Amino acid sequence: MINKDQIADQYKLIQDEISAALESLDGKAKFQEEIWEREGGGGGRTRIIQHGDILEKGGVNFSAVYGKLPEAIKKAFAVEEDDFFATGVSIVIHPNNPWVPIIHMNIRYFELNEELRWFGGGIDLTPHYVIEEDAQYFHQELKKVCDQFKDSFYQEFKDWADQYFFIKHRNETRGIGGIFYDKLTPSKAGISNEAIFDFSCALGRAFPKIYAELVNRNRAKEYTEEEKQWQLLRRGRYVEFNLVYDSGTKFGLETNGRIESILMSLPEQANWFYNFIPKSDSLEEKTLSLLKKGVQWV
Amino acid sequence: MINKDQIADQYKLIQDEISAALESLDGKAKFQEEIWEREGGGGGRTRIIQHGDILEKGGVNFSAVYGKLPEAIKKAFAVEEDDFFATGVSIVIHPNNPWVPIIHMNIRYFELNEELRWFGGGIDLTPHYVIEEDAQYFHQELKKVCDQFKDSFYQEFKDWADQYFFIKHRNETRGIGGIFYDKLTPSKAGISNEAIFDFSCALGRAFPKIYAELVNRNRAKEYTEEEKQWQLLRRGRYVEFNLVYDSGTKFGLETNGRIESILMSLPEQANWFYNFIPKSDSLEEKTLSLLKKGVQWV
């Protein structure tokens, strides 16, 4: 049976592969790495890339932490166990060019004991401007990964992403969704832990190819000052989602995680323009009309 | 006995006085006003000033709303009453110049019935750079207002502000505090409802004078690109506080308030620079050392 060290080792390798692929995609910027240790046990490797040719700010983080479960989390999980182990890879990329989408990926594993263990993760896309062919490509690729493991995965995890990546107070989805899953176990997934683990690795390994395609389709496009402003406004929404709703961020802030690693998900710059209303028939208006749950891209 | 309409009328007048004073202070920008109605009852006047000579973005909002209390709030307040009335004035100002501080003021009144009614509010200052004489002046002026009503108010409400305006995950206060009070009733305050109301009006009327002094002391100061960057980073912290901790923001987001009025508190632009560490003996480092609870400015 696959154990936590094997999972952490493989996730670490995936972090290496993705960092290398992103540096090569950007062609200019290099990751800067911080190795950190957690007081209660374990630690991580935070890698940040900044001021690249295309990647304005991005993070590819690996961590493997263990220790005593905080009381609040024990309550939230409704468990009696005291010890936990958690490992994962987390990525958020904010590009310079408004035509290139923001992307987020996370794969994670959590264990209390041999019976209480589960996987979570997902990939979702936040285009500043929704380009329909790109959205279709993105979802198609995610479906391909899912279909290798179970027929129902794509639709189930796509719907889950629509529910999860939702900015309630704006009545908007964060972007065009993707897939999201949490607390996945053999009994829920209908496949073994090994297969769930393989699924998470396949997602991690699909990430650089998918993002490279989306970057390369759009990186050479010119943009106006108005389009840049719209990007900064959409980044403001991203900040709102992450600080108000994102469970990973909340978990990190409440458990004294390494703040700079948790908040690497925030863009270098975000703006809030009071009461901005897009012009009729503009691309901004079209984008807003597509930021809703239940759009079938495949 | 002072009633809710008299309170709302006076608060509306205070909004007018403050808007006029801020326009005159800026000398260039004018407020734009939105009158809005709330579906469940009542409404407000949102006034936003932007791209001024000194005021980059600011809001002076008045609202008076009534209706049925949402279940979640009934639980939080531990009351059985269904009807509520709430009125208040809320201000946040983000200046262009990093030497000029961000300021926030709020005075509010909440009523369920003639027995269950209370006042809340406060003024707090968030300098990008803490200037000790300005911080002393600010607290001294607040103390003067408090001392007119009760000897213990200043220290009590100053300590409350230190507790409230705290960014737990950064282990920093939002700024240099000020005063904060909530659910103030005659039995808690030791003064009548009329006197508490007069106190809130005195605070509202002290605001323009205090802020004008702080603006005029600093508006002509030149600043470098590095100082501007630091301002943008501090604004990022302001965004973190407001989205993660501020009760008024949370209340608004959870009760379907008018989003653009609630989030007027966010700056036009905020930045997150990964792992920024101020140089030793710099003004940035000094500022950080003063962003803590319990500093006695008076």
C-alpha cells in the first residue's frame, strides 16, 4: 500500500518538473526558493517566480508537514485523532498579459491514520477575458486526465469546481472553473488509493502542458491600457475570493502557516475601481456573462 | 427620548458636513453620489471621491436600513426580535501621498426595540509611515473628544481599537489604532443614550478637523518610488484586514449589502511583494516596530 513518504516524494518531484517547465515557458525569469521548517513538524519548499517575460508573479510550493492537529480542525473534521500528516503541491500564476489567464493547481494528501486518509486537489482557470476556444481546450484536457481514471470524475469534479470557486457576494464564479475534489477515498471514488494517487500525479503532470498551450496561444497579443485595467480589476476579484472564501487560505491563516507561502497566491498588483460597469457588447461584458456556474465547455 | 429618526437625520447631516469639508480639503475632486434602496427596507447615500489632488479614493457613506433580521444575525446577537433598524456613517480615505495616512471613521446606531438598542463606532489611523508627532496629535484629539463625555472612555476605547484593528496572521496592528466601541448602552457606558449619541456626533464632527490637520502637515512632502511601493504594500495589508477580519465588511457581505458601498473601503491599487523585508534602521522597519498593541501615544 502506498505510504505517505512515497506520496510526498512523488509530489516533490512534480514540483521540480513544473518549476523547470515554467522557467522554460517564461524564458527569462527564474524561481527563487525558500526552504522553511514548521515549528510543529515538517516544512516546505516555496518557489516564487517574478517579473518574467510572461509570468508576473507565480508560486510553485511543496510542503510536507506533520504534528498535532489543532483543536479547531479536529472539530471541523469531527475526528478524535491527534496526529496528522499533510503534503501537497500548490500553484498560482499571475501573468503580465491580460490575454493570458491566471491558473491555479493544487494536489494534496492528508492522513490521520491508515484508515483516515484522503486526497484533494484540482486545477482551475481564471481568464481575465474568457476566450471560448481556450476554455474548451482547458476543460477537454482536464476531461482527458479524468477519463483515464473514472468516467464520472470529470462531470462530478467540474460541478464541484463550479460550486467551490464562487464569489458569493459578487454572484460570479472566480473564472471558468475546472475540476475540484476533496476528501477523496476509495469508498467515495470507487477506485483504490493507489489509483487516486496516480490521478493526482497525472493532474500535476498535465498542468505544465495545458498552461504552456494557453500561454503560447496568447502571449504575443498586444493589449491596451483599458484591457490592463480590466485585468487589475479581475485580480481584485481573485484577492476577494482567496481572502474571503478559499479554504486552503483560511486553514493556513488559522493554523499559523508560513504567511508568505500562503499568500503567494495574491497578485503583485490588484485594483478596485468603484462601481465599474462594462460597456454593452464589450468583451468585458461577455466575460462577466460567462462567469457563472453550469457552463458546459466540453 | 432620542429616537431613530432623529439619529438618522443627524448622521445624514454629519455626512454632508464631512463630504463638504473633504472636498474643500482636496481642492480638486468632487464626490459622486449614488442613492440606493435596500430590497428589505431603507437605503443609503454612497459618496465616493476619486483621483483628487490628495484623495486618491475615498468614501463617505450614509445608510439607514430596516427590516427583518437575518437568522444568522439573530443567533449571533442571541435575540428573538425580528425587526431591526440600523443607521450610520462610514468613511475610509486612501490618499495618493504615502506620507499622508489612511483614515477610517464609523458611527452607527442599531435598534431592535426600545430596550434593545446600542451605539458603535470609532476612528482609527493607518499611516504608511508612522510619524510620532502625528500619532500623538491624533490620539490627543480623540482623547479630547472622549474626555468631554467620560473620563474612562479614551483608555477603554483605545485598548478596544488595539484589539480590534489587529491583523492576526501578520502579528501587526492595522495602523496606530485610535478608538473603537461597540454595543454601547447606558448601563455599560454609565451615561444616557442621549449622551452616547452626542458622543458619536462629536466624533463625527471632530473627524474633518483631525484629518485636515494630518493631511496639511504632510501633503506637500515629496516621495520616492520606494516609498510609493511601501504605501502599496501597506494597502495590501489594509485589504487583508478588511476582507479577513472586519466585522462590518463580513456583516455586509453575508447580508447581501450593496457590495460597491461595502468595498469602497478597498484602495484603488494594492500590491503584494513576495517576502518583502525592510532594511535595518529604515523608516519602514521603524513603522513595523510601532504597529503593535499597547503603544501609549498620549
